[in-house]
Amino acid sequence: MLRSVAAVVLDDVAPFELGVLCEVFGLDRTADGVPPIDFRICGQRPGEPVRTSVGMQVVPGHGLDELSRADVVAVPAARIRDDYPQDVLDGLRSAAVRGATMLSVCSGAFLLGAAGLLDGRRCTTHWFYVSEFRHRFPTAELDPDVLYVDDGDVVTSAGTAAGIDACLHLVRRELGSTAATRIARRMVVPPQRDGGQRQFIDLPVPECTGESLEPVLAWMQETLDVEHSVAALAARAQMSPRTFARRFVAETGTTPNQWLATQRVLHARRLLEDTELGIEQIARECGFGSASLLRHHFRRIVGVTPRDYRRAFARTADSVPQ
């Protein structure tokens, strides 16, 4: 059930991640047809200011006793510390034992981990903290590549915007897709991003650090639908294939084939978002030749299928071409 949400704030809480919880769960959207949610910000000492990571303050209106009554206990990002307050850890454990769903945003997973709630559980956190998280919680089944993980009564998310995805996913799971879509529309965000999507794409637009290959790179981007062999590209650059391949890696950080595949996927993303072209036609226009080859590279680089990506990001939400 999702009738009540208690957000736990500690000193140095991140205001954006706390704001995500407030925006999704804390605003009255009953006029939009969203069921009411009793949202409460809870701290160790209700009524006393809690500092945030950017210098402003938040005043929790409720104490930790509210954790014992909430359907969902949410933990926003905050400064990672060696020792967390014992009363907060006890409150989280008691809520989990009672059957509350535990939700974390970004580094909030460290607080759940310190409470022992992620031992043997699938989870994620911001990619920047992966090494530290694994060191502290070796028995947690961390997936560092995804936006969020739904492990039943524990939902964890990666950094910042991924917290929005996890919160909307929880709304969709508990209240239905209509409620999630209406909240997303008011927030002007995609109503659904698959949790398995990558947190980030490494080298999404590889940067050329020199000038010698810029004309070739620009030409490749203008002719993505054309087959490009290393030999042909080397001839265009007036280099031997071996010299060209070595220079290409030095200036872009990747191979010609990998760079080209990434650029084609980026072009496919734009077409999926902005057009109603079918997947086969997009594959041809991007130079993949077939939908199966597009799906292979798209899932490898982005982390979800082209069709799932379009469902989440298409500008024309009324129709999803097959």
C-alpha cells in the first residue's frame, strides 16, 4: 500500500533528493485524480532545524516514531558517515520488520546498509560511491549500472534523477500507471524509465582532442547510414589504415567501429524521441541495417531496448510505432 510516506532527514541531507520525495509524495494531487498520500518529514528532534548539504536548513515536523506507522520509509541522500545515529537505525529496522517498504535515493542506500537492511538484497546506489559501498556492505548484491532496483520491500535508486524514476515506479507499482503518469506530467518528466537503463553512457559523444580527424569525424556523423571501413576512412584522412586506427584511438579514446556504433545509437535515440518512424526504418537510417542489430547495440550502450526507450521518451505519447 502507499497511503503514507515518512522521509528521514539527517544533518547534511541533500535538498534535491529530499525535494524529489516531497514532489512525488508530498504534494496534494487529488485534483488530478491521484489518491492522497500522507507525507511526513521526520527527524531525531522534531521542530529543530537540520542543516542541508548546501547550507540551508530543513525543519522536520515529526519525530522518528512516525516510522512505525508509515507504509513507505524514504531515505534521501545525505553525507556518508562512519557512524549513523542509533535511534535512526533502530527506527529503520523496526519499520522494516513491521513490513514497511524501504526506499532510498542515491547515497541514502548507505543508511539502509548501516541498518543491515541490504544484506543479501539486490540494490544500487550512485556509481560514484560503488567502491565505498562494496567495502562497507560486502554481502549486499549491488548492481552499479542501473537506475533503480525493486527488490520487493526494498527499493534503491542511483543519483538525483534516478530517484525520480524509483519514486514514480513505486507509485506505479502501488497506485497504478494512471497515478504515476499524472504525477510525471505535472513534474514534466518521463512517466517511466526502465530500472535496468544505464546510469550513464560512457563517452556518449567522444571528444576529439586534436584537429586532424575532425573533418573525418564530421563526415562520419553526416553519413551514419553508410558503411564505413577503416580502410576507406584512412584513405579519406590520407593515412595508412594502421596510422589512422592509432590516431583515431589517441584522439577519441575509442576505435572507429566503437565510435561509429555509439554515434549511431545516439542518432537512434533522437529518432525514437522525436519521430514516429518504425524501428526497421530507424535502423536503416542509422546505418545498422536491421532492427535486430539496432536492438543489440542500443541495449548494449543504453541498457534498454529501443521500444522500451521510446515508450519512456517519445514526444508523441499517443502512439508507439511498432
